[in-house]
Amino acid sequence: MKTQKKLTLDFYQTLGKLFYAIAAADKKVHNQEFNKLKELVKNQWLDVDDTEDSYNTDAAYQIEIVFDWLNKNEFKAENCFDEFISYKKTHSSLFTIEINKLIMKTASAIAASFSGLNKSELIILAKLDIELKK
């Protein structure tokens, strides 16, 4: 049981990396993108499951925590995206049809939240869509 909990926390942390990669695809993370992420975590991701972190907080908040930390430390979007893909390949059973739809919905909303979609965001969204369909 403890192993599954760790995987779930890792899952949410990896989503934070992915959503950061989407927001940072154009080399700049805008406040609107982080605000959209927080809105979607609150309204969509908190209901996914009841896993909590070691502070008895819903594990879905790990998405925001990791995103914010990566942004403050200016990580490269490409590296974060690659880490997500690697995690997905290793833990493919966690990526159900419903989860994949929610991932795409969240990623698309983040990308579109500041001045619509630009070329770099369209490219990374297309790559994500292809990976999630594998």
C-alpha cells in the first residue's frame, strides 16, 4: 500500500513537471498560466483520488508545488517534458483514458490562458497528445 502511495505522489509531481513544460514552452511562464493551473487543480484534480501527502494534504497540490518550484528555479521545459514521458512509459497503468483526457484538458487550458496558443505551445501539445495515445 505504501508503494502505491509513493507512486501516486510521484505521479502528481510528474504532472507538475509536465504542466510547467507546457507553460514554459515559449520560454516564459505567465501569471495567467499558473493561475489557470491552480484553478484546474482545485476544480478538477482534487477529485481524482483521495491520496494525501505526508502533511495530510491532497496529493494533487503536488502539481502546483512542483510547477512553482520549477518556475522559480527556471528549469528547461524540454527536460521536464522528457521526464514526464519517461515516467509515463515506466508507469503506463496509471494513465487511464480519463486521466489522459484530463491531462490534455489541463495542458490545453494552461497553454491557451495567455494570449491563446503560440507555435511552441502547439508543438508541445501535439507531442503530448501523441504520447498519451501510445
